[in-house]
Amino acid sequence: MQVKIQDWNIYYETMGEGNPVILLHGWLANLETMRPIAHSLSQNFKVYLVDIVGFGKSDLPEYPLNTNDFGDFLAELIKQLEIKNPILIGHSNGGRMIINAVGRGIVQPRKIVLMDSAGLVPKRKPKYYVKVGIFKTGKLFLNKLPDVGAIKKFKEKLLNHVGSADYKASAPVLRETMKKIVNEDMAHLLPNIKVPTLLIWGTNDTDTPISDAKKMENLIPDCGLVEYKNSGHFAYLQNIQNCNAVLNEFFKNDIL
């Protein structure tokens, strides 16, 4: 199924019946990464699986988006699909969207689950800023030179040396989007989240470290943390049976 959000064709699927649950995937992913959760929850809820703008079968944006754009996207999606008081579950960038929309008060959910969520600016070691400085200086210098094959290759080498795997694998407009959103810290929005919130995290997550989860737990008023030992950024998939059991317990009073 498709819905029009702004000028974008957004692909989504529904499963089950009951109170609404919206599942939001992470960066460079699509709704398939959330399907193992959807299958479990669809026994008691109406589940919406969504390809976020720029990913999966949904349209790419024509311009780089910021975090507010993603939050607005979620609010408009809920409005267009006439969803009332949903449960929101987001992984990584999907969690970032939820924090933005709920923290700004443009979405009123029933409950929230943030799984290895983005949204806080990571603390960088000094060597990171040295690498970025070298990259920016080199790029500025190269831009003044003729755009020939050898220079193009050197630019790519600089990018590969500094950029993350997600950055390098993204389409150009998504690269520019990523540069915007990774530097937008939403810690100030966390105290505005007044609904019951569950954090699900991997102890060994190197993309959104467990320290982020503990900071979120402290700043969100009604919040608990489930921590999976020896698990990484996709802790919910690494522990899917237990994760589904945890979600079913968290949502047991929301079943119609």
C-alpha cells in the first residue's frame, strides 16, 4: 500500500487488528528488518510497517532532510492514515524520529519503545576531529583543482578513510541528510516525553552506545531499560524471542 506524504510516495503494510502500533526501521534499512516484531505483535494489535522516506520502496527526498523533517514526516503519516494514539516502536534512526516528534509535542502516542536509538550526539575522541579536519582541508584543496580522474579517486580515498559505512553506502541526498542529523542533539526533548517508555539496547552497541541509553533513561520521566549482554546495534534481532516476550509484557494492558 502507498500513502502520499508531502510529494513522496510512502510504502507501508498492515498486519493484525487492535490498537495501532507503528514500526520504524533504522538507517539504510527497510520495513523487513521490523517484520519479526510485527509478526508477534499482530496477534493482538494492528501493526503498521513503514518504509521511511528515502528507504525501501518509498521515494527518495529531493533535498537533504533534518531531524525536524523526519519528525514532521511521522506526524503527517499518522494524520494521513487516521491513526489514533499509536504505540511507537523505532530502531536507530526510527527512534530518533520518535524522540523528535513526541518531544516537540506534534505526536501523542500511547507508549514508546526505543531500540538502540539514535538522537544524542556522540562524544568524540580527539583523533576523530583530527581526521575530520584533515578530510575537510583536503577536500577544500581538491575542489580548487581540475575535476579529472586521479583527483576524483583521491577524493574517494579521503571519503573512505573518514566516512562511516552507513555514510558511504547512502545515496548522495541521504549522505547530506546524515551529515545534518548526526549533529542534532535531542537530549533537551527527552524530558518532554511523558508516556511510558521502554529502551531496548545492546551492551556492545558501537553505533549508539549503552551510555546513550542510560542518559535517555535518566531524562525520560517514565522510562525503563532492557539491556542485552554481548549484543550490538541490532540487539532486538539478536534476541528476538526474548524481545517479543518483553514487548508483549510491556503492552499487555493495551490489548483490546
